[in-house]
Amino acid sequence: MLKKETATVLFDLDGTLLPMELEAFTRAYFGLLAKKAAPFGYDPKALIAAVWEGTKAMQGNDGSMPNCDRFWQVFVGAMGPEAAGLRPEFDHFYANEFHQARAAVGENPLAAATVRGLRARGYDVVLATNPLFPAAGVETRLSWLGLSLQDFSFATTYENSTYCKPNGGYYREILGKTGKRPDECLMVGNDAREDLAARETGIPVYLVTDCLENPQGLDLTDVDKGSFQDLAAWLGVAL
């Protein structure tokens, strides 16, 4: 159960609040994005390769610029200066066509009840999703759960973050922007590498096992973990 000093719960999104098999979701997402860019004359394979390159650049970001600037710097460098004109098209995509990717994810009727249940009990709730998407893309994925950005006191997006998981700087940035101490927080995630990294900054972690990601085979013996339903009970949320 939650420690008495815990006042803030940080939730990962993909694979935690929102059940998904990452590879299937990525295929659907990139297929839709390539379709969006096709009328502008971009080769789908080259476009997706550039998106991957930009994504990897964000994953390795060093805190010197927002992730969005890092992405577009690398993406435009790969595709040519005219590709900068795609930014408003991408923003429109994440708020609209991106909804079609919902077919590639699962359902979690407990997500909204758990988030709102914690808030009703006075807990602060933060969305600690890896900031590889613009706010519009985060809002769209939350909507599939019956949630919105307004359900969280703070949410990481590629506009407001300068690091990504598993860099400890990502968690320190959240702590700095929210004014929280590590010992009063709990990180809830599903990725053994990315979410357990929160422990490096002193934040305890609970791993949701429904869509557990642990390709490196890390030892999870000492980690609090269970299904999302187990988590709700562990948090003391009445469903």
C-alpha cells in the first residue's frame, strides 16, 4: 500500500494506463503518419526513417533544448528544409487522424477511475509519459481512456521536456517543475528500464505487469508490481 508520505502519483501512459503492444501500435501509428504526409510528395519509407531518427535524437536529448526542437532539427536535417512546413500538418494529424490508431490499443476502464479516485482523495497526479509526442498526441491517447490533460496537475510532452526516459534528468525535471520531493512521489509504469530509472532519483516505483516490458531481463524481485487491478487495490482506490 502507499506510504504515508506519498502525496503524488506519477503515471506512465503507453502500456500502463493505456494497454498496448508497442510494436503493433507503432506500425499503425507510422502507417497513418506516412499516409498524412504522402500528398506532400514525401516517400513513406524516407519519412518514417526520418521520424525514427528524430525520435532517437529526443531519446538522447541532453537538456539543452526542448525535445520538440531536437526532433525537428534532426527531422528537417534528414528530409530537407522544406520539411519544416510539415509541423502544422503533424500537429493536425495528432489531433485528428491519429485517433485511428486506437484500433491498435486495448481497453482499461480502471484507468480513469483510478486517476480520479486518487485526486478525490487529495493526491496530486502527474502524467509521466515519455515525452516523444506533442501535447495534441498525448491528449488524443488520453481521450481513448476517457481522460484528458486536465485530469493531471502536470504532463510531460515533447514541448515542455528536455530529456526522455530512462535518463534520470527526465525525472529530475519533473520534480523541479512540480516542486515535489522524490520521497513523496510514486512512479507507476510498465517498462523495467524506463520507469525503474525513477529509483535513481529516489522515487519509488510500482510496475504494472499487464503489458510489462523487460527485454533486458532485469531482476524485479524487489519491485512492487502487479496487474492494473492489483495496483488500484494497492493504492486503496475504490472502484
